[in-house]
Amino acid sequence: AARERHNRARERIEDTREVLAFVKGRLEEADSTAIEAAEKDALLERTQSVDEALEALLDELRQPPGEGIRADESVGGELSGVYGALTSSYDRPTRGQLEALERAERRLDELLARIDALYAGVVAELRGSLDAAGLDLWNTGG
């Protein structure tokens, strides 16, 4: 169950970051008749800020891309290590393994709560600001 929640959160953030990239592109293409330059710049800054906040949370969920072999200290890495230890033997899990699982799940729960708070706060605010600006982000002509 924890692995599924982890994967859903990762996919949610990745999907949102794709949308933000699209929004940034549409904002950059918006002409001055559709939106004032200052408002456009402010929306671009807010979009970038939200994207960076999501990237930071994503890096806590999974090991960020990089070069070389390095320790994976992400929540996903911790869960993988715990599940690996639990499934590596036919014996019952040890007390230490169960405690490690509880710690990993608690860490995941705390991170998921922060992700939900970000979506309820700044992500929702950004969406409201984009709607209020009256931008036709999907180029529907309306």
C-alpha cells in the first residue's frame, strides 16, 4: 500500500510539472493584448516557483537524476530497502525490520501531507490566478 501511495504521488507531481511546462510556454507566447506584461511576468514567476517546489518534493520521493553511483536517501529508496529486506527471507520479519517499515511509512505519510498542502495552497492559488487572468491556455479561441 505504501509503494502504491508513493507511486501515485510521484505520478501526480510529474503530471503537474508537465502541465506547468505547457502553461509556461503558453504564457511566454501570450501577446500583450491578452495580458499585461507585469501580470504575465508575475504569473511566469509564480509558475516557476510552483514548479521548483514540486521538483523539490519529487526529489524527496525518488532519487533525483544525476551522474554516478550514489546513495538513494529518498523516501522511495528507503521503502525499496525495507521491502527488499522483508522479502529477502522466508523467515518472519524481525522487530528491527518492522520498525524500519514503520519509520519509512511515517516518513512517506509526512511527505504526502506536505504534497497535499502544496496542492491545496500554492498550486490552487496559481490555477485561480491563471483563470482570473482570462488566459486562453488551451487555445480554444474563447
